[in-house]
Amino acid sequence: MSILKTEKVTFEYIRHDEEGNVEGTITAVNDVSLDIEQGQFIAILGHNGSGKSTLAKHINAILTPSKGTVWVDGMDTSEDEKIWEIRQTAGMVFQNPDNQIIGQVVEEDVGFGPENMGIPTEEIWQRVEESLRAVGMYQYRKHSPNNLSGGQKQRVSIAGVLAMHPKCIVLDEPTAMLDPNGRKEVIRAVRALNDVEGVTVILITHYMEEIIHADNVFVMDGGKVAMQGTPREIFSQVERLKELRLDVPQVTLLAYELQKQGVPLPNGILTTEEFADALERVKKGSSTNGN
Amino acid sequence: MLRDITLGQYYQTESVIHRLDARVKLAGTLIFIVSLFFFKNYWGYLVAALFLAGVIKLSRVPFKFMVKGMKAIVFLVIITVLFSLFLTPGEALVSLGKLTITKEGLNTAITTTIRLSMLIIGSSIMTLTTTPNNLTDAMEKSMRPLKKLHVPVHEIAMMMSIALRFIPILLEETDKIMKAQIARGADFESGNLLKRAKAMVPLLVPLFISAFRRANDLAMAMEARCYRGGDGRTKMKPLIYQKRDHLAYVCLLVYFVAAVVIGRLHF
């Protein structure tokens, strides 16, 4: 069964002017239909204002659609009595780690979600330990979050969601405020969740490097899904991505430019290793041709 | 510079005091503060100081660390001292123009200084050795009877714990905004008090805006993690009295009786 399904979801903000009169509506999400299978790693890509964060908030029932329906694990998010079950099924990690950590000690923060769910004390401890180990933060369990780096804080936030045993985790630009090392740390932890724990991951980002490992990528623009496909399919359309104001990884761009100059490279190269291999092959090919 | 304020901050280490039930520490702090106001002679303060020194030693929090947090309050102490020094009527000791220092004034000044600093150190021991979550849990549990009177006990406790959690974050932010303003020529250091207070306005406005934004984000994050008030919540660290807690209550009682008796003796 699909873990997340949206059908023609539209969300409209009503804008007010300074006197509080309605100025007009802004459609942040426009007619989006998705169907995501349990256990997948999904990336949602888009530049600022593309509606990706608004869409993310629908998955956790923080927002409910103006039109259309969102089902999380078969539950309709507009049903009020299901709201806590939905939030437990689809956990959410936000952008700013400082604004989502509630505990003054790492382990207390991770225990916050299970406490809210009414889990017995012993099981909370067990879940906290498991979750902190899963993100590699167990040795910091007694630390104050204030003394951790951005990447570590964000891993604590992920552990906090994981302790609720969700089937699906939505990460709303979890790396936007981190340095490159912190970004790598967080992405590694997220991938481990997906590979090892089998949690469905929906990663919202505007960093292209982070979507390389996704099973399926949705590119959003102006509230609509503009592109959809595997990372390779997406990255082979360099011109279209540029149109959508998205950066292509350097290596993909280099391969694309070389291809345009007539070097016979395959489409949608994603990693440096892949590029090196392809180039090697091209070299061999041209030398045998030359003989 | 602002990060030096240690009031309301937790100091991570292993000690007997850290392990005590937060309710004991809460009661202990209250008892200690109350005892300070019973004393009629300086011997009482000596007993209190000895007790405090013992607790500090047991808590294994470096004394330097505590004193660092006191710097922020020195100003308050000085004002109180000046007021009581010059404005208490009684037997004149020294006259400086219109101002007179009285014997009673001097006496009050000394006792207030001692009282205030002990009060602050005493309560900072509680916050230094207890995580805010624990502390608010203790308050919530001790105030539970008030819930029958429709006092939102859980909500108050939650608000306090969040406020405490955000103190260091907002201090850091203030520091950042201050530096940004200084870099663009703002002057927080010179001028008279009024001028300096005016200089704070461009600091407070962005700080408030960011605090509201953070509050909004946090509320959303809490809801996303299924927070729906105190009902039906379980505790990761439930408060259960241990043997050492009962022992600590006995120690507190002994201290209180001894200190008050000694502090009220007439020599």
C-alpha cells in the first residue's frame, strides 16, 4: 500500500494588506498528485517559493489542503480525530535545529515525542537509546543541545522523530542552515534510516547533491510538479533544470558541456567516480578507433 | 560577554546533588531562602553560609562558574545597597552633604548584600544541578493540587521550561545582532544611561521579531511531535523518591531548625 498519496492538492494563502483587508490569494501548492510507496527515498526539489515546504506541511497535517485530499498510510489528513495518528506515522524534521529542540539534554529531547504519545517509561528509554544509536549520537545523550554543532543538532532532531517509530519521515530542508560537513553528516544519517530501518524518507531540499541517492525525485515550480523521475532522468535534462533556476552538480554540468562539444558521454552523470569511468571508456574507445 | 550569564543554566556533571529528586531541590531552595529572612544576628548567616558551602562542594559545580553568573546581578545589589545605606532613618554615622549614612542603614545594607548574594547562589545551585525539564516536572508535580482550582499547572511548567531552554539561544542571538550593529557603527558603550537605553532599541526590535519567529517554529515542531498538552503524557524520567531524597529532607529540616534557632539567639 502507498504510504503517502495526494490527489489534486491545492493550498491557498489569503493575503491581507495592512488594514487586514483581503488583498488576494496566493496558490502555494497547485493541483499536486503524488503516490509514494513504503520504504522509498523521495526527494522534492525546488527553489525558494516553489511550494515544497507548504506541501511538506500537508504530510504532517500541520496544514490541510484547500482543495483535494492527502492520505497518510490510508488516513485522510482532514479528519481531526486522526490527526495524532497521522503525526505519529509521518514525523517531521524542520529547517532550524535550534527551533525544534525542546529538551535541555539530548536524551530528554528525544524522549519528548514518545512522552506525548503516552508510551510507558521503560519503553521510552529503549526507544531513545535505539534512535540515538541509529543517528550516531548515543555518546552525546547527556549533552546540552546548545553545545552541539548544527549537524549534530539536526541528527538529534531526527532521532527525536525516529523515537516515535514513524513509517515515514519528512525532512523540510534539514541541511539549509548547515555547513558542508554538517550537511554530509545529516544526509548520511538520513540514508541510513532509509537503508537500515526501512523508513520512508521524503527529503525536501534545494541542494542537488543530496538527491543523488533518491529513488524518485519530484521537482516543484510555482506550486506544481514540474519534473518527476529518477535522479538520472532528472539530471539528464540540464537545460530544463536551469530554466527552473536549479543548480546542477558540477560534475553533471561538466559532463553535459563536454557532451555538447561532441565528447560521447552518457546522459545524467551523477558522481565524480562515474564521470571518471565514463571518461576512461571514451579515451579507450577513441584510441582503438585511432588504430 | 552576554554568554557569561549562568543564571538558569544547567551544569553537566555527576554528583549527589545532581542525582537528588528535583522536588527536594525545589523545597530545599525555598527552605533556604525562607531561612535567610529569619535571622536576627550574623551567626545565622554563618550557618547558612556553611550549609551553602557544603552543598556547593557536594554539587561539584566549580565556584568560579557560579560567580561568573553573579556578575549580571552585581548592579542590582549595588542599587539596593545604596538605597538602604542612604535612605534608612536612624542614628547618623557619617554625613555627606544632604546624604547621611545611618547605623541602621549600614546594618541593612550589609544584611541585604549577604541575603541577596546567598539567595542568588542558593537558587543558582538548583538550576545548575537540575535540568529545566526536571525542575518543571517537579513544579508540576508539587503544584498538582492547584489543578483542581483550574490553574493550568502543566502549561505553566511547560512555558517555564521552554523559556529556560531559549535563554542561551536568545543571548547568543543578542550578541550576534549587537556585533552586527556595532559593525555598522552603532554605539552601545558610551553616553549616559538614557542614551544607552535608546541605543538598545535597534537591538530589541530584531530580537523580538526573531523570538516570535522562533516561538512559531517551536510550536509547530511540538505539534508535529504530537504535543497536545499535559493529559495522557507519560514521563521519561518520572519523579520517584529514593532513600537519598528522604535523607536530604532530614538534612534540610536539621539545617532549618539549627539555622533559625542560632540566627534568632540574643547574645
